[in-house]
Amino acid sequence: MVRHGQLTPWRAAETTFRLLLDTAHDHALPWHWRCLCLDHAYRPLRELESLACSEAQQCRLSLLCRQLAVTELVPSFPYLEPEGKRHE
């Protein structure tokens, strides 16, 4: 979408960051998947760093970096196999 001019690079990177952070906070997803999303959230921030040319963008980037820095994950919901589906 960026290549075809339908989305700005800034918007694409910020949306990617939000998606990764929102996914990391989703308690219904497996723990390992949430950790991977959190581990990769720095990548779009690095892209935003190279794109930030105005003071407003610098402030927005700073806010996003702070959000990542203070993120704490709580455990995922436990997976309980439905009755009758257990392999014994």
C-alpha cells in the first residue's frame, strides 16, 4: 500500500507498531506468540525514527517508545481442553 501511494510510510509503521503492541496485550493468545510480538515491536519504531522530521512526529515517536518501555505482560488465559476431547 505504501509503494502504491495508498498509505504513508509513517502511518504504515505506526499501524504496525499498534498491531504488535495490541496483539501482545491480548490475553486470549498464547504466551509465546504475545512475547514474539512484543520482541518485534521495536522494528516499526526504528522505521519511525528515520521518518520523524517534524517536532510533532518526534513527540509522537517519543510517546510510542514510552508505551513500549512500560509494557508489562500478564499471563495468557489458560487453555482448557473441552470435556470429551482429552487424549488419555
